[in-house]
Amino acid sequence: MYLHSQNIALLGLGKENLALLHWLFKNKYQGQITICDFRQKEQLEVVLKNNKISADKIKKLKWRLQFSFNKNLFDFEILFRSPGWSIHCPGIQEALKHKVLLTSAMEFFLVACPSKNIIGVTGSKGKGTTASLIYEILKKDGRKTWLAGNIGIAPFSFFDKIKKTDWLVLELSSFQLETLNISPKYAVITNLFKEHLAPADPLNPNYHRSYQDYWQAKLQITLHPNNKFLIINNKLKHKIGLEKINSKIVYFKAANLPTGLKGKYNQENIGAAVEISKILKISAPIYKEVINDFHNLEHRLELVANKNGVKYFDNSFSTTPESTVLDLESFNEPIIQIAGGADKGANFKKLATTIAKKVKTLILLPGEATPRLLQEIQKTKFSKSHIFMAQDMKTAVMIAKKNTKKGDVVILSTACASFGIFKNYKERGDQFQYYVKK
């Protein structure tokens, strides 16, 4: 169906669509490909050249850019939407009225993949850690396994290497899931917090109009007939019970197994990995060995340094108040916390109460959400003299070092998005690590 079309558009030239474009050229797709993107042609040509797409192939492309990027999308037969492109975009809505097929590289991949041994992992937090842990367990069990999706690896980048007997573990965001009409055979939902309810990222401004819309997007991982097993957090039992789920539901709880993972909440991610291991008949010694040796992923409560008895942890990936609360509750040591940033429409009341109980020094970075967080903290008994404002990460780390004593813990766990003074959470975490080590 997809390749029989003669006129397709790639909505946004991110990692997924770039990999798809590579694959289409490699497999000699004969139709017309149009790139729709808000950036300038010169910028996109640099992106394409950096991704080893030749000048001859670039010449074959058509363009719909800048202020015209979402105009007359009904001209095309199929739209391959990037996750950052909102389904509520007027151009998409107009195209749907004209019966244009709206899909994505991820949906195409799930339909066309030679192997149906696919495990999809979603959730507000923990999906990357859980997906990586399952991937390592499958590898240890001797299975040829691929890891891809929201974790930063586009599945079409290795599509032609996949065999029917291979296994795939896909980390799936709500934006990748929201338009899927196919589910993976095995689905994992780690947890659910209020997330992505405001357009915080200027490069990927997609967001969900309500908490219910966000939940419904997550549910696409299990609602379609392809899904046979749903492994879901026991804390969501009441919520999933209201839905029509035809798959076999398996609930997981925190698993108290020896592990290199820091953070009490990671016991729930381990619980999910244990349940999927049992379903796949992987022996306990194998999954226990992997869990024991597994450590935090980059920027996910990652231990950066231990200097003069002070430990520095980077959880730049913690972009919600709920996940930051869990970070703070994972330590008994005195905490110096770096927080604040871009606004995602979150409620900071519970976080402020937790900060008042757990944090000895608070350092706030600039951002639209920072005044709201500060306002909530000021309602508690937290001492004003222990709150510092930092204009950048270098200053924040300097202030942190000045306020530490042996036995303290410094945590970058902002409860906010990074956009504003940072490109993304990775740049924020990289800067934290650079100044800590420097």
C-alpha cells in the first residue's frame, strides 16, 4: 500500500523520516517525495548531505518549506508524519477530509517488519530504561535483538537486516503512538504522569490537549488486534479497568532485586522487565544477572562524579514534577538540587512540599516555569536564604559546589523542560557533566 503510492510527503525531516528517506532511495522507490518542513531548503540540504544522501538524490526531491510547509497537504496520497508534528495541524485536518492517508515511519515499520516478535514500551517515565533492560535480557538469552524508537535509533536505519526470527524492542512516545493503527505483539506501559500538555519544545511543538488525550495516545500500544500481551504497572489497574482491552493483561509491581540502577522507582521498571521475561520463558538466572549488572542510562539519574565525598547525579531527563519527586525520595543524604526551566503546564505543589522536606539548597535555572515553581516553594517553610538563582549551568554548578559538604548529594533534576537556554535535555545534562568534571 505505502510503496504503491506515487506521491508522498514527509512531514518534518527528523531522525525517523530521514531513515525512511534513506530506505526509500535504497529500495528504488519510483514515486515523488516531497519534504514539508518549516526550515529553509539550505538548512535541510546540509542535514541531508550530513546523512550521506547524494546530490543526485536531493535533486529528485520536491520541497514545501517555511510558511508553506503545511499548506495544501491534500495534494499528496500519503503523509508520513514526524512525532513532533501535531495531528491537530490545520493542514493535516484538511488533508484528512480529502481522504489522504496519515501515517508515520513507525507505523509503516510495524506493518512491514519481517519479524512480529516486537515489544513496545511506553510510559511517562522509565520507558527508555525499561526498553534497554529488556533488550539486554533478550540478548543475554541468546536472541538476535534490535533496540530502536524514541531512544534515538530510527528502525528504518536497520530494516533490511531484520530476519523473521529476530526480536525488536521499541521505545514508543505518545506522539509516535497517537496515530498508530497497529500495535506491537507485546506492550509495556511503565507509568502515567501528566506530561506533554503544553507545547514546550520549539522544534517539536506537539502536545496533547488534555490528560485524557494523552492517556488515549498511550493506549494505542495495546488497542489493536496485533497486541497479545499488555504488561502494565499495577498502579494503573483502576485506569486500565475502564478500557476495552482484548489482550492478556499482566500487572507488574516493584521488584526488589539487586541492581546497579539508582532510584527507587527503577524497581518498578525492573518489575516490568521481570514480567516480560517470564512471558517469554527466559530463566530467572539470566534476567537476574542482567538486572544486577545494569546501570542508569545517560542523563537518567546517572552518577557523574564522586568528589571529596560529594556525589553528583544527572537526571536531565526528569522533566516533570512527578519524576523529580521520585528522584528526591530516592536519597537519604542532604540534597543540593538544580531545578527550573521551560513550562509544560505542570502542577508544582507536591514537588514544592517534597523539596521543603528533602532539599537543603535549591538552585533555580531560568525559564517560564521557574517563577511558578518558586511561588509554590515560597508557600512552604523552605528557607529563602537557601534558594539561589543561576543564569546558566556553569553558575548553577559553582553555587552547588560552594554549598556542599562531605556526604551531600548534588542532583540535576529540574522538573521542567530544557528549552530556552538549552537545545534539549541532552545539552543540559552534558553541560552539567562538563562543569562538574571541570
